[in-house]
Amino acid sequence: FYIYPLYLSPLRKIPDPPVYNFILGHYASSYFSNKELGEAFAHLSNQYGGIVKYHGLFNEPYILISDQKLIQQILVNRSYDYPKFFLSKTIIKDLFGEGIVLAAGNSHKRQRKVMTPSFAFANIKEMVPTFVQAGHKLKDIWIKQIGNNKEERITITESIPKITLDVIGLVVTDQKNSPMRGTVLLSLLIKSNDSLLIDEQLTHSELIVSVWTTSKDEIMNGYLIPK
């Protein structure tokens, strides 16, 4: 984990900070020390440009991309050349099935084709009030966190994924003809308490426990399986 990543790997020419710890990689450096992950990535991007290499545990290299054109290539133009990777994919798949988030290749293409009508202009237009409502809710949460201290810095990285899931749950379940209606994940959202996902005090682990506690009987009985 020393010679190959630094001297033989095809990634070795990508800009990166010096590595001083070959066990912890850059996690032991000032870039990640006492910083939120997003803040550390922003610091690296500002210093080294739109594509940066950093090293994780046992000096394993990772690529951080912030260049807009490269992101477009990866996520839009050639998305199927860059398969998604999940550490806990097997567990998630067993619980929720291989939905569009986990699917890849032809399976993902087939599901995306089914979902495309939901994103027609007329449908998007109907979703706007929900987007606005979610935005105001997020604003109120941030104002509450800041309080009277106008110079207060808050972390928004935890709220963004939660409000995103909140919007998905509200929008999709409000559309009677949505092809996504009836999936396991959305059924869990319906069964869970209103705005569970936007609770600013709720961690991702607590969210999973809350959803599982609310809906485990339905999962066991097959109630949430799409018909």
C-alpha cells in the first residue's frame, strides 16, 4: 500500500496533497482533522482544482471530482460507464429491493424509462408548491439553529439529504398515476410520521431504525410489495 499507489498507479499523476501516514492516509492530515467531510472536500477542491486524489485507510486512493464538465460526463453523458458503489448494498437490497437507486445497467434503464412520464413539464409544474414548501421548512430550521447569533455557522450537510427525501416522499405519493407509487421505500415514507426525514435531530441510523420500527410488520407480511 506504499509503492503502488504512489509510484505505479495510473492515478498517480492526479494532483494530491502529500501523504505522511500510510495507514490512515489523508484522514490523519489537517485536511480532514476536526472538519466536516464536505468542508474537507471543498478545501481540497479549492486548493488542487476540479479533480483531486486523496488517500483513505491503508493508503487506498480516491478521486474527488468537482469540475462541472467532468461531473456531467460521469452522471449524465456516460453514467453507465461509472457503476454506483454501496458498502451496504446487499443489506439495503434485501430490505427494499433493487430500486432505481441501487439498480445498474439494463435494470436501471428499464426503471428510468417507466419513471420518465412523471417528470414531464406538466407534472413538474404541479410539484413546484411542494418544493417551495420544503424550502421554507428548511429555512425555518436553519434560522432556528442560528438563533440570535447572526455570526453562527451551522452544518447543512445533514439537512439537505433529509429534505430531499422529504420532497420525494411528498411529491411521489401525491401523484395518483405515478409509476413509483407503491414501492417499498415510498410506502415506508407514507407509514412513517409526517416530516420524519426533516427532523434536524435525526441521524441516518436513527432514521433507519424509525422507519423499520414503523413498518417492520408490513415488511414481514409482504404488505409493502408492489402489486
